[in-house]
Amino acid sequence: MTAKLIFRAGPKALLKIKDGGLHPADVKVVAGAAGGPKWLILGHLDRFLFTDFFKDRREPLFVIGASSGAWRFAAASQADPLAAIQRFQDAYIGQSYNDRPSPEDVSAEAGKILKHLLGKQGALEILSHPFLRLNFMTVRSRGLTQSERKAHLFLGLCLAVGGNFIHRKSLGWFFQRGLFYDSRHIPPFAGMPDLPISRIPLTLQNMGPGLLASGSIPLIMAGVTGIPGAPQGVYRDGGVTDYHMDIPFLGRAEGIVLFPHYQERVVPGWFDKQIPWRKPKATHMEKVLLLAPSAAMVASLPGGKIPDRNDFYTYRGKDRERMADWRKAVEISRGLADEFAEVVLSGKIREIVRPLPL
């Protein structure tokens, strides 16, 4: 049988898994990448993880994501994760735009999706979850990247791209990380010393605007201002600095970081997508177990690809066709959850896990 799911582990995670397999108690952090519609193929895996795999959990489990990764975990952290994930999936697939939507149009549609995801009690349920601790990334804009004037923002982003090409730390001139965290427990990755950061406790009041900011793609969506409890400023997509989460997930603590991902490559920031040699720090990845769809599984999806933002242009004027293909991709990706369950619960993960390229 052709594998649908691949397992890649950093050196410390690899040794632990080779020795004793993978158990729910081993996992201390679950990470989620940004990436727009790509999250759709991870929905069934999330359903299994947050209803079956971690069902007997008692100790805190920290989840950390940006953009769609943050929204996935906001759904999973509600009292009925199956219903919340389904609401998120339905609303996300159902989004629709005119031929030339403005940033305000896209933000309004995203706000509708988020409202549907959270429902009436979502924020309260997240902040009172018995073991999940939601954390997510945003960025607070600096200089020209604060502007909503397209020319100014574009110039600021170009300067950020150039600076990032030379050195990733230069992103701190243009953006400050904003970590929204569940204050019941300080997450082990709260330090993040490589870039400027604000740490913002999550509340019922800032949950919605914070999540909206986490997915507010520059130029595509409007920035978010006036977030309760956060330093004043214009907040945008956390994927700008943390596209795939290159952070000290566990610091010196022991355990495994579970990273359900849509690809094998881990890209530190949004501007690193076109820099093939830019890799996460090896020390950040040593306790990571990355799960990703195999090439064969991706080839079986409609169009032989994972859903992505370009589909809004490819299927322009053909929303029904796009929605149908996205639903097919979701259904096919059910195999990822089935394979994870079979491989992990049987112990076969000890034989098939391979080193994570660093």
C-alpha cells in the first residue's frame, strides 16, 4: 500500500520515537503553519488528534499557530471540536468574492468565517478548555508597513523583503511579533529572543480581533487596530514572521512537538518562501515530529495539488467548481487521519519514522 502520510522527526524526537513509539503524553506542543486553504487537507487529522488521540489528556497541551493555523486550533480548542472544525470548514470553503475585491471586502468575508467558527460561546470555551492552551502569532506593523495606502504598504513590504533576504533579524525593523497566549499557563516558547515581541494575554474581548489579525494578509486584507489589551498599532498576519513556526517550541523542556503540516519543508517566515536555503534553526526542530502528505497522496487530489490561495484566481467565476474540488480534497485527506491512527497506535511509527532534514 502506498503511504499517504510521512513522518519526519528531529534528532531528539527521532530517538524517543524509535525507542518507545509515540504516546499522547509525550506531546507537549502542537504547531500549525500558516498557508491559507492548504489547511483543508489537515482537517480530518485535527479531528482525530483533538477528539481521539488526546481524549484522556490532563496536563496542559500548548497549541501555537499563525493565520489559518491559529484558526484551526481555535476550532479544536472549543467544547465540541468536531462541530467547530466543521463550521470552520464549511464557512471557509463557502467564501466568495467579486472579480476585484478590496482589502476591506476580504476582511469582511474573513470576519464572517471567524464569527461562524467561534459561534456564540467559542471564546469562552477556548479560555476554559480543560487542557488545551491556545496561542497564536500576529505582527504589529512598523514604519511604512503600518500604512493602508497601497503604495506605501507595498514599498514597506519591498524593503522588508530586501532586508529579510540579507538577514532574517532585519524583519524586526518592520514588524514586531505579537504573541497572544492563554494566561493560565505561560507557554514554553514565550521567549522567542530573535525578533522583537509583545506578549498579549487572551481575553474574551480580544479573541476575535486577535484571530482576525493573525490571518490579515498584507495588501490582501486590511490591518486590524484597537485590539483590547494589546499595544496600539496595526496588526497583520502572523505568518509574516512565523509562516511555519521557527521558534524555540520547548526550550530546555523535554517532550515532543507535533507538527501536522501540508509539506515537508519548514519555511521560517512568509518572505522566505523564495529563499530555498533559508531553514529553521536546528535547535528549534530537534524535538519536532512533522507529519506531511506524501507525494502520492497530493497527486490524488483534484488537479494533483493541495488547495491554495491561487485557486481564487484559477476558478474565477467558477466558485461552485472550486468548492466541489476543495470538498473532494477534504474527503481524500481523510486517509491522513486513518493512516496516523493505524501507524501510531500499532507502534509501526518506530520503523517508518525518518530524520527531519535540517
